[in-house]
Amino acid sequence: MTRRKVEVFTAGCRVCDDAVALVKQIACDSCDVIPQDMRDRDVVRRAGDLGIRSVPAVAVDGRLAECCAGRGLDAETLRLEGIGRPA
């Protein structure tokens, strides 16, 4: 079974914690949800490579989720990215 890599970029704030919780809530068994702490320099570089401009932000399989290209998250857009259904 193919696994979906779901990275949630955070800054350790309550809003970011809520975003991680939302993604984990809607993720399916084939989703690997990986919180990424922006207080780590390597994570900051990765976020820059993905075009992340604000946190929280979500990347699915190495691509910034459409809902995060501007600002904010929403569950429906994340589902359209494939979170919550088998890969």
C-alpha cells in the first residue's frame, strides 16, 4: 500500500497545535502525519523550498496544499488533497 506523507509545519503555537489535531483527525490509515517544527533550521529551509509563507501549513507528498498557498487551512480542501482516503 502506498503511504501519503502529510507534513504539518508549525511554530509551537495553539493555532498550529489545532492544525495538527485537525489533520490527524481527518487522516486515514495510509496517511503519515508528520509535524514539522519551524523552530528547526532544517525545517525552515524545507518550508522555504515548498513556498510556505505562513504557518500552520500543510504539504501532501512534497507539495504545498492549495489551502496553504495563501493563508489558513480548511478540512474540505485538505480532503481534496487526498487526506482521509487511501493512496
